[in-house]
Amino acid sequence: MVRQILVPLVLATVPDRPPSPAGGATESPDQVAFRASARAFLSTWAEPLAAADPWQISGFPNNAEARAYFERGRAWQRTLAEHGWAGLTWPAEYGGGAQPAWAERIFSEESTSYGSGPGFIGATIAMLGPTLLAHATPEVKDRFLPSLVSGEVTWCQLFSEPGAGSDLAGLATRAVRDGDEWVVDGQKVWNSCAQFADWGFMLARTDPDVPKHRGITFLLVDMSSPGIEVRPLVQANGSAHFSEVFMSDVRIPAGQVVGEIHGGWGPARTVLSNEAAFIGRGGGAPTSDRLRDLASANDRREDPIVRQRLAAIISREKLQALMGQRIQSSVRNGHKPPFDPALTKVMAAGTRVMTGNLAAELAGPAAMVGNDPIGNWVRAEVVNRFSISIGGGTTEVQKNNLAERSLGLPREPGIDREKAWKDVPRS
Ligand SMILES: Cc1cc2nc3c(=O)[nH]c(=O)nc-3n(C[C@H](O)[C@H](O)[C@H](O)COP(=O)(O)OP(=O)(O)OC[C@H]3O[C@@H](n4cnc5c(N)ncnc54)[C@H](O)[C@@H]3O)c2cc1C
């Protein structure tokens, strides 16, 4: 019954292609002018989506392609910076464009027709930028923000450890003060693109005598420092997206602390919130575009059930983008996010399951074998469903956060919350 009512509505609302995001009558003269200049810039400098291969996969079949993707992202970020399009809403003093929040929305709408993007570098800018703006000293901001936003210096996140992923605050990498330096020993793992990045932002235990959240310091480390060994972790598909990072007597100048000494959990939470918001907002060409193409190629475009599922996916993609923009504009303006960014990430993980399932059903079993671009894309959609529900904090943990922080439900029982970190049993 419900389906009979829904299908005609859905059919009426799913066009073959989304309307061009022209903005139209609802935009102010400033916005119309900004959109026109974004279009002019992109048409001159960005790679059109068709040329960029619409079936390009977001995982990599080998390490050389992973590096090439990283370097393409760096080159695009530099192009943006050279022409005044990097860090659109960032403060001008740190290399940004000081534009209102709508500038980022319009630029991202216009960019969806192009294959050029900052890739992983965009994620690190989204994570580290607001964290430095909120927690770093003026010297650290002056030194690191302009080169972060211009792509001149690239970064990786050194948070997770073999014994500390979901329970990140339980981390064991030690940093001990020696004069004007911190000396760091320990191991990090699952560090995306650490093998390519110039610098890393990391968490280390600086006071083991207090409960776990209170003895952590947030440090910035040059990845070429003596004592750092980066070992790429090769995945089943041959690609090395991640590395594990070993640190032995790595010396970090005391001026490279962000936030308070032993107070690193504050900036760490800023990183995690922005990471969740970044992952949740989607970005780039919507997956639903490829699903429409797949439906057409398999003669399923008129199938009402397929259209209904596509409509649900398109709605979620649009909602996620709008929610991501609201979070970003609040954070950039120095306000708290209007809702917990964990919400967008949980939603994005759910959408990814829906897109992966629909891709597999449309393409059928034939897509699981062979090596044609569409089959490769379908397989990547199916397999990559899991990365988004783990990276940046698992869906289960994000749901715990939502339950506790947003819904005010009782906290998870924890035996180690008030115990000194050194007294908590660990394997
Ligand atoms: C694509 C990707 C990119 C990543 N990039 C980085 C990076 O750049 N830098 C970095 O530092 N790390 C990175 N990570 C690591 C990521 O942050 C961790 O994998 C994640 O936090 C989970 O930690 P874990 O793997 O140790 O799993 P565990 O914490 O061991 O969790 C195992 C399982 O137990 C569940 N679980 C654990 N605790 C709870 C709980 N309290 N309640 C309910 N369920 C629970 C989890 O949901 C999960 O299903 C990345 C991971 C992925 C997949």
C-alpha cells in the first residue's frame, strides 16, 4: 500500500540527471557573480569529469596509483591556492579567501562536473585547519596554516595504535620532555597516506599518572625526523593506502605542541568532529550519478523499485551535503557545530551500504569477475562500504557518542575513567 503511494511520487521527483546547480533567482548578485567566476576558473583549470573517467575507483589497485592520486591532490590544491580559490572561507591572514559560507557551497556545486579535487589532502585540511585555528598559538598558526591550505606541506593523522582505535584515549605512545624537546617512542597504525605526507599531527601520552583523557599531548611532527620509520601496509588489492609508523627517540621541539600540555584531548576531539563531518558530507561527483548510468546500461531505469531506491540515495546525498555545509560554516565562524557531526558520518556509512547494494544488484554477478572499468567500480563500491564505517571512528562508536552527547543517555560503563592510565590493565 505504502509503495503504491510512494512510487508515483518518486517517479515524479527523480530526473534523469539532477538540474544544473545554477542557483537562479534565489541567489544574490554577489552569489551569481561568484558562481560565474568559479565556473570560469574550473573550466580553465579543472579536468572535466568525462576526461577524468567517471568510473574511476576511490581505492587503488597498486601503490604507484595511490601515490599518483596523492600527488594529483597536492597539485590541485596548489592550483587552487595560486588562483585564490583555496581555503575560501578561511581567514585571509592564513592564506584563505575570507568568503562567506555560501562560497564553499557554490564552489563545491560547480566542482561536481569536474574530476579535479584535493583528495586526501582535502581531508587533512578539514581536520587540522579548524583545530589549529581553535587551539594553536599565534606562532604555530602563522607557521603552519598558510602552507597547509596551499598544499605546500602535506599532513597525515597519527592517532590510532595497535591497542587504541575506538578507545583512542587509551593510547600508549610516550612523549617525555627533555629540555626544549619532547622525545617520542611508540607505534601508530592505519595512518592514511603517511608514506607520502611531509608532516604528521599526533597524540602522545605525556602523563601516565592521571586518567587516560587527561595525560595526552597533541604534537606536530616532521615525518623526515630521525627515528621515524614508515612501513606501508599492503591491502588485499595490492594498494598501500595506510602505513604503520614506528617512532624511536623522535625529538620534537616544544613549540610544536597544539593546545595545553597534557590537554591534547581537546584538540583531538576537534580533529575527530571535523573528520566525521568531512567524511559525512560526501563531496565530488555523487555516487547516484553513476548508479543512474548503471541503471540505464542494464535497462533498469524505468524499474519503479530501482527508482525508489535511487530517490532515497539522492535524498540522503543532498541532506548529507547540506548538513556538512552547516557544520563547516559554524566551525569556521568560531561556533559549535549545530548538531553532532557523528550524525552525518553514521548517515554516510548507511548511504554507502545502500549504494553498494544497489550497484551490485544492477550490475549482477558478471561485475564480480573480469576487469572492465564498470565492474571494477562496482566491486570497489561493494568493498569500500566498510572503510567509511570504520575510518574516523566506527559506526558503533559514533552511535555511542550520539547516544551520550546528543541524546543524554547514560554513559557506557567504564572501569578506567577515573583510574591513572598506568594502572589500567592492558594487553
Ligand atoms: C579507511 C580508513 C582510514 C583510516 N585512517 C586513519 C588515519 O589516517 N589515522 C589514524 O590514526 N587512524 C586511521 N584509521 C584507523 C581508524 O580510526 C580505526 O580503525 C578505528 O578508530 C577503529 O579502531 P580499530 O581498528 O582499532 O578497531 P577496534 O577499536 O578494535 O574495534 C573493533 C570492533 O569493536 C567495536 N567496538 C569497539 N569499542 C566499542 C564500543 N565501546 N561500543 C561498541 N562497539 C565497539 C568497533 O565498532 C569495531 O567493530 C583509518 C581506518 C580506516 C578504515
